Amino acid sequence: MVSDNKWQAAFNINYRSEFLEQRDISNNANTYVTAYTSIDLSFSWFYSANASLRLDMFNATNETLTRTAKTNYANSLMKAEEFGRRVVVSLSLRI
């Protein structure tokens, strides 16, 4: 992270190993999210003590988030993938 009196910028590297997201007791086809690494960026501009603007970009490198269903006998009964960056712009005003 770097900052000044008027702005702040951050660069985050996120790593998650494979993890259980949902346990399915009806047929034991549990849902797992595969391991992934993603990068998030943020920038804030402090116009005054009462106003600021912030820009966040999540998953800046456009990594794929993959979910698979597994049982004791089979892997990848289901595979769902999410793609894309997410951008959030926010304006904060103190009245």
C-alpha cells in the first residue's frame, strides 16, 4: 500500500487452497472450490475531509473460480465456473 495526504492505493494478492463450500448430506456430492490466486487493486482519492472517491477492482487478472461436486466414488459430477473482473466505484460524502 502507498499513500499520501490526498490519495491511497493498494495491491492485494489473495490465495485460497481448495476448500469445502457446501456439504450435501442427501447424496454426499459435496461442493468444493478449487485452489486459486487472484489480485485485487484499490485506489482512494480524498478530495476533502467530507468527500472521497474510491475505485476497487476485484480479480484484476480475471482468474476463473471453479466449483466441482465430488463423492466418494466420483469427481466432477458438476463443474461450474465464474469469470470476470468486478469493479466498484463509491463516493463518500459527509453531511
